[in-house]
Amino acid sequence: MQPIVSVQTLNKTYAGGFQALKDVSLDIRKGEIFALLGPNGAGKTTLISIICGIVNPTSGTVTADGHDVVRDYRAARQKIGLVPQELHTDAFESVWDTVKFSRGLFGRPPDPAHLEKVLRQLSLWDKRADKIMTLSGGMKRRVMIAKALSHEPTILFLDEPTAGVDVELRQDMWEMVRGLREAGVTIILTTHYIEEAEEMADRIGVISRGELIVVEEKAVLMRKLGKKQLTLMLQEPLGAIPAGLSGEPLELSDDGQSLTYTFDAQADETGIAPLLKRLGEHGVDFKDLRTEESSLEDIFVSLVRGGRA
């Protein structure tokens, strides 16, 4: 299937010599939710800005729904909705007028029914006559999303869309995102709320220092890079791990009350059974145990640091 967004060997170096993107290549599938994760300054916003035609690349190509974002800018941009991280909108306009104006900017004919539908989806219909300046930060964020959806794009970029939004509004917003995906809209999001990416995304890309270091199905990424830990609550505290167990991947808690064993859950042999036998041979008894699995946040931190989760 032809990707709806295709990025090929993209580079961006700013006038001061800072290289924000280094040979980034990425294909995004139609109808998926793709989460782009990375620390501040990693290149997320630069990548989105180039795809959306706001920033010109130094080299490389980008197509959106088959249109080159540089050579065929107008057609490409009409396919894209962008919700930027910063709140930019006319404070003195009403909600209705600013969303209506945004639709017109893309050359779309008036469609009050579509605008009403968008505003209702975002719980903004009752605020349609209010001036932007009177709205809360969360409501202003919703207006930005309404503007991005006003011209019926097939690709929607959400750059930190829930920053400054309370938990209830955040849940409503993600429900709307799921609905858009079901309607065939492709969603590309950046977020600092990694649990949202873990819940929402089909695939995940991690960018660090301008380089795309991994792109993977969420479930596959967590299976490949995840780890499991077995924590044993000891009958008696230990001052140190017995010398005969020094070769095992064991970590003793600071208070000596528990031992943590790290293992690969996908391996044919986890090593748990022989470990428990060896602990018994060394007189280490336990009263309880529990297992934990890596979260997406653990994996993300490990990747950015250049290691494995």
C-alpha cells in the first residue's frame, strides 16, 4: 500500500550551522495513529514543520498523499491539518468565525454543517459565539484542533495536543482522535505523555539528536526491547548477594529486603527455576514474589540514552 506520508533522506541544517535532522526516512500508513517520541530539541517539531510546508528542508523529499510538499505545496497542504504546540489564534474573534475563516484559507466552500459537527465533537458548540480571549487554555487548545479539522484533511498532525489540558478534556480529545482514525484520517502525534502513546498509537518512532533511531509497531517494540523483572521479597534481609550468585543478573535493594532478577520474557528459558533452586542452596528464602514488565516509558528512556531497555 502506498504510504500517505513519505519522508526520504531528509536533512535540515539551520543558518547557524545546527543540524536539526539527519537523513530521516519514514513512511506513514493511511489510517494509522503514529506517535513520534523524543526529548526536547530532538527534531520532532522541525520534522512536522517540514512535512506541513512551514519549514524548507536542506535536502531530501517529502510527499503528502502523493503530493510533493515543496513542488506541489498547495495540494499537499490542503491534505494536512496541523495543531501546533503553541496557541496561535485571533483573541478577538469568535470561535465560529475563526474556524470558518480557517476553512476558507484552504479554498474550501462554506459548509456550516461540517463546522457544527467539528465544534460539537470538541464540546465547543456552546462556546461558538464566545471570543477566543475569554476561553480557558484547554478550550483554546480545542479551538486549534477545530481549525485544523475545518478543511477536512486526510492527515492530522498533533504537536503536543494535550499540553495544559486537564485530564477530563484529555480523555474527550483522545476519544475524538479515535473517531477520526475510524473515519480514515491518519494521525501523527508528538506527546510528552508517554502513557498516551502507549494507549493510542499503532506504531511508534523515536527521534533523538535529529536521527530517527527506531520505528516499530508498538506491540513489537515492547516485545523486542522490553524486559521482565522478578522481585523476591526475602524472609530475612541480606547484607550482600552471596558470592556464589555473583554471576546472576540480580540486584539487592538498599534495605536488603528484596532481590530483583531481570530476564528476557521472550527467551526459551527464563532461568527462573534454576535461580530459585540456587537461592535455596545458598540459604536465601523468600516469602513473596512479583513480576513486572517494561513500560513504553522505560523503553523510550533506554533508547534515547543509547542503550536497550
